Amino acid sequence: MIKKILVLALLLTLGLIACKDREVKEPDTSVEEPDAEAENTIDDSQNETIEDEEENTEADQDVETEKEEPEEEISYAESEYEYSSKLGEENKELYVVDGEIKEPAIQTFSSVYAYEGKEYEVEFGWYVQGKNLKLDSYSVYEGDGEYIAVEAIPGRTDKVLIFYSMRYEGQKGYQICDLASNTIEPLFGGALEQYGYTDSIDLVQDLSKALVRYSKGEKIAYYDGNLQKDVLDFLPQDEITDVGIFSAGFTKNGVLIQTFKRTNDYYMSCYFYDFVSGELVKTVDDAICYNSNYSTGKGAVRQYGGSFGISYADDFTMMIWDYSTGRKTSTELKYGQVSEILLIDDKYFLILTGDAHVKVILAESGRSVGAIGPIDIKSKSTPKVISSDEDIYIEVTASDKKTKKIYKIEIEM
């Protein structure tokens, strides 16, 4: 009995010492919440019960529920059009027909894709947006590590590219879907199978020529039925010894080939292969490329994923480079005025200025062909082009960070 009393006394003594230590050593850990509406008072009273804590937890959950963001609403600047569907809903896009903003009327393609002795039932939705065809999905069949996918063909509203893809390997089995007849036919009679698994292909509008990216992106082949040739083989071999990266794409009546090499900075050279004459011309010779990780100066050329780029002259005038010809054209804009730049359809540069004006410049001539502003746009955000067939329509997030607005830019050619 005495031992029990001594043990109990010892435990009480240690408990009192621990309590004193906590009173001295523990700092005040209460933190003021940043949101006043969600602020909870910390009750340090020893009489607080477990039930009180549960009630507080439920109250916190109620506050979090009340703070959920409302569904985004669409408002339209300089128009009276309304759009009732939720922005960002899967497979839904705004588009413009005869000046009216509408939802797409989706049609369905359904057929059988046959490849390597197997048949796959495929179905996908499509619609025409002005002069462009849009697809409501990319993958139309998925199996064990394999899938069948579709892609739109630039300039075509009647046909779609379809192909077989294997995970980690690439894609092949390129064929063409005819939307009018609901049929599928091989592309080039299956001739592209010689490249095995590829990364991607580009097609010209009449489907007579292709650029095939293969060998894990290390090679690009040109194919037109009569001529099959790796694009680097078009170039003078003494000029490609130091090339680390290269690209190729169809533009105008030929193929634009760009090569990049690096010393302290990146340097770009461009070559244009003419379909008609069969001639190759070097249009840009070792132009320094802009890179945010390096000090390249205002004269460095900036890339926008097409056959045009931008640099700035010594007086800070914005210059447009035409890689296909090597020509540089002055614009009316200066370096400090420009906030965001988009290249649209490899034809227009859309410029958002620092004071929220939008200007559209014809890439080939540098001439201004449209302008609006100031517009209501969230700081440091980029406009989204939703139509560019005749006039240009852009969608932006407004300064309230919730509302989406659509602006029309009339194009005067």
C-alpha cells in the first residue's frame, strides 16, 4: 500500500513539473487566419469539451462550403450574345458563324478501322468552325496499351487523319477518314509503314506530301510519292556538322527547315525547299535566338512556333522575321509597349500591349490590320483565340479573375 502511495505521489509530482515546464516553455501558437469570414477564435479554457470541438469542426466545414467558388459566368464585351453552358465543359467550345457566337452542332463519324489483321470500331464527334474542322476527342479507342486516335488536317473540313498508337512506342497505320461517306482508306497506300513507329506526321492540304517524324524525334523525312528523303539530306552536309536540334514544317509552297546549334547561346539557320523548282535556299544564317536563361540582347529572334519570328532593332522597334525568305519588316510597335504575342494561323501576330490594347499585324508585311482596346483583362494573362476565319474573336479572363469576356477584332485587309 505504501509503495502504491509513493508511486502515486511521484507521478503527481512529475505531472506538476511537466505542467510548469509547459507553461514556461510553450509559446503562444495561435495564428490569425487570413480570411476574416473563416476566422475561428481559439478557446484556451480548460472547460472546453469534446462536443465543443466537434461543433467547431462542423462549423469550419460549413465555412469552407460557403467559400466554394461559384460557377464561372460568361459576359460579352461589345456584343449581346449569351452563352449558357459552363465554360470549360468537356468537348465544348465557343465558335463564330456569321458574326454570332454559338455552340457547335456536333456530327458523328462511325466506321471500322482495320490494321494488322484486327478491326476496331471507332466513333467520334466533329464540327466545322468557319473554315476549320474541330474534333470532340483525340482517342477514339483504347485497349491494353494501345489506342486509335484522330487528328484534324489543316485546311480540310471533309477528311480526318486516323492512326494506331502503342504506348511507349509511337504511332503508325496512318489512314484517312472520309466524313461524308463514313469510310476509311490507307494514306499513300500504306507507304509510310516503312518508317515503323513514328512520333507524328504533317500533311499538306491536298494530301500529296508528308513530313514524317520518326526514330524518337531524331529524324524527319519528306515524302511525296516520288521523293523520299530525310530533310537534313537536303542541306549542305558541311553546314550541319554542329547541329544539335532541327525542325521542319510545311509553309507556302515548300518546306521550311530550321537548324539550331549552341555555343554560349543558341543560333538558328533556316532553309527553304521549293516544291515547284526543287531548289533549296538558305534564308537565315546563324541568327542568335532569344532564350530567357541567357543574356541574348534585344536583337535576338524570338520563336512562336511558325514560319515567322520577332526581334527588336537598335531603336527598340519590333521587327518581324519571315524565315521562308529571310526578310525583316519593321512594325509600328516598340519593345516597351509589348506585353504578350501570339502567332495566329502562321498569318497574323496578335499583340497585347501593356495598356491593355490589342493589335493585329499581318506577318508578311508588318502592316496593322485591326485593333481594339483597352480591354478588361486579368494582369499577366494571355488572350485565347476562338475564331480567326475573317474577323478575330478572342476570349480573356477579366480583371475580377472570374468573368470570361469575348472581344471581336475586325480585320481590314
